[in-house]
Amino acid sequence: MQQEELFIVTIKENEGIIYKVSRMYTDTEEDQKDLFQDIVYQLWKSFNSFKGNAKRSTWMYRVALNTAIAYLNRSKKQIKQTSLDFSLQIAEEEIDTSFQEKVDVLYIQIKQFSVVERGIILLYLEGRSYEEIAAITGFTETNVGTRLNRIKQKLKKTIKS
């Protein structure tokens, strides 16, 4: 399989990673699309450098999170007005509206966290192990556990309020 074909297959198999990261780090649908494209571009640029030392999804998360943080830093320098759009786009499925409201509230609360905390909680909500989160973020497993406990406490406190 050629490099381009392998890249396209990799992106299609893991586009959920890119979607979730771009949603977590943006407020508008337009920004989400821009960040999605930026992440895909960064993945393409670094595709040849992937050595297979970690799972491909771990590498993709690392690139996606670093790209999202850089995107946020660029966005902070620009003065712009944003509106909050938290509609969850799930392919033609009917969703319980109370569940959707809970998801929206969760995303609103998570978006108040630091960029690092957002990345950690996103990975945790994805079902990633502490070991995988540590590999993606560069923190130790102990540090990941400590940070997750603090994040969970913040969530409990803000959602109960």
C-alpha cells in the first residue's frame, strides 16, 4: 500500500479522535472544521516520522492535542467574538434529549478547564488507561492519576452548583 493510501485509511479509521479533540478545543463549528483540517495536515506532515513505538492512536492523540494547544494559542492572539455551539453530531441517530443536555453541560464545564486538563479528561472519557494517557501527554502515570482526581473533583463541584 502506498504512503498516501495508508494515511487515508489511518485517518478514516481514527477520525473520531480528530473530531473529539477538535470539538473539545473549539467553540464554533467553523473553528472546529478549521482545527480538524489543521490536525489532519499536521498528521500528514509527521506521518513518515511515526516509528511504531506506540499505538497509532496514541501517536494521533499526541499530534492532535499538540495541534489543538497551538491552535488555541494562536486564537488567543486574535480578538474575535465567539458563540457557543455544543450540538453533538451523531450520524442519523435519535438521541435522548436529556442525555444530550447532560453531555452539553459536561462539555461546557470541561471547556472551562486548562488545555492540559481538557486533554486528560478527554482521553479518560475515551476509556484510555493511565498508561496510555501518560504516553500521550508525557506525564507519569502517577501524575495522570493525581490530575484526574483533581479534575473529577472540579467537575463534581461545578456540576452540583
